[in-house]
Amino acid sequence: MIKNLAFSLFTLIPITFNYAYCGDFDNYDALKTLISEVESEGMYTNAELNDLFFEVERQKVTLDLMSRPAETVKQWKDYRPHFLTDRNISKGVDFWNKYHEALEVAEQQLGVPPEVIVAILGVETRYGANKGRLKVIDSLATLAFDFPRRSEYFTQELKNFLALTKEQGLDPLAIKGSYAGAMGYPQFMPSSWRKLGIDFDGDNKADLINNPIDAIGSIANYFKENGWQAEENIAFSATAAAGNYDDIINNKQLSTINTLGELKAKGFSVQTSLEDATPASVISLEGDNGTEYWIGLNNFYVITTYNRSTMYAMAVFQLSQAIKEAKNTSN
């Protein structure tokens, strides 16, 4: 009788089940907090989020690559050949020819020249051919929960990613990208996509994964919002008199910290008609033939907002010039 009574009570009394936190981040307090915060915003239910994170996996390769990014382990002579290739240049010309109308509109409306937009796409994804192979949600969760140094940043990106997938009607488990969670043709982080991604072909959707025209407009919009100045130079080479320039070389602070006049007074020779008051910085790179000196202007440092590396910005700049030259030669 006691057995039957127990059975009756079990079947009659309502029982509330709490979803278990599963997957590789089982019982992480940070995950519980994130689920609670995202749920409170109303886009996902608690059940949806628990089901979603049940499928999320820690990516060791993400942690490995975050601890040794390419820009910190290579000199310019080793870094440059990855991007300044005949194939990358010719494919850039092909992309420019195919999407010349969108590129022209981007320059007219947002002030960013076609060669720079094309070069970004060439450096980032080889014009969409390599958008990344890791699940974005795996990468972002790994960095949010297991990479303490930048946990706060990647937690916000994970939240932005979840919001983005709802807004765009995307499956969060299906989207693939870089080890750091960047996505699509231009490799935007989720927050950049939500803030600066734009619909550039009039279909009422900013699709950066499958739509190169939206990617073109979004890259131009990104640069404009980060301070790009239309019809201004990016960088140019310089020569230096013999001496020690350690006190003026600016390889780390990603902004202009001098003027052209100050650099000339220090012994740098530049061929430009720009005024001495023009903000500028001098960069040194170790090339195949020794130390190279370059003068970076405002637009050069705008490129570093895309990837915080002077070598990255120089690769984009030099690829853009090579693509432009090759296109002009082919016409």
C-alpha cells in the first residue's frame, strides 16, 4: 500500500525540472550567468539555450592559436609572402572586375577606394574562398569561458552572436568562421556585424556570409565609421640617414604620434607633397633586404582597427596597390 501511495503522489504532484547544463562547459558558473542574462533579454528561452549549449564543444585549437597569432611570431619578410602572391593578386583583379559596380558605389558613398576593400577580402578570406572551418559558437564559448585574459570581450561577442543569429534567422550551430569567431567574407566579429554590417544590395538583409555585395558595403562602412578619410594617402616608403631611431619608431602604438615635419627633422627622407603638419608615424619592418622604413598616415592606422597589427595593415596596403596596378595593366 505504501508503494502504491508513493506512486500516486509522484504522478499527481506537479514537478518542475531544471535543465541540466551539459556539453563541454557543464557546470561553468559563467555559462549559467550568460544563459540567465540572454534569457532575460527575451530572444531565447532557457530551454533553447540549454539545448544549444549541450552541443557546444571546447576547441583546443582556438586556445592554441590565440596564444600565438601570426602577427606576433613572424617578421615582415615571412609574413608578407602569405598575402602578396600572384594568385591573390590575380583573384583580386577578377573580384574587382566582377563586382566593380558595387565597389564604385562604395567609394562614392563611403569614400573607401575599391582596391582597399578588395585587399581586405583577399587577406581575410581569399575573396570568400576560406571563411573558416570552426563553429563560431564553439570558438566564442571557448574564449569566453576558458581564456581568462579576454573573457569579458569574448563573452560580449558570444552574446552578440546569439542575438545576431536570431535577428538574421540563422542556425547558431551551423555558422563557421575563424578560431576567434570572425565570420563571412569580411570576417566581422558579431558585434561589428550587428553595428556596422549593412544591406548594400537592397534586399533588406545584411548577409555577410553569402553576399559579397553586402560585404563590400560593410567593409567600407566599417572604415568610414573608424575614421577613414576619403582621397587621402595610406602610407609610403622612407629612407633614413645613419643613426639610431629607436626613440621615434612606432611599431606598437596604433596611431599617428608625430608629424611629417618631425620625421624629416629626425633624418627621414620622404617624397611627398603633403604638408609638414600632416600627422604621421614611422614604422620599421624587417624585409628580405634588411630594415624597411615606412610612413603611416591616418588611413593606415584605420586599417589596424580591423586587425591590430602594423604588419597586417601593411599587407593590406601593399596588396591593394599590387591589385590596382595589375588591374590597370590588364585594361
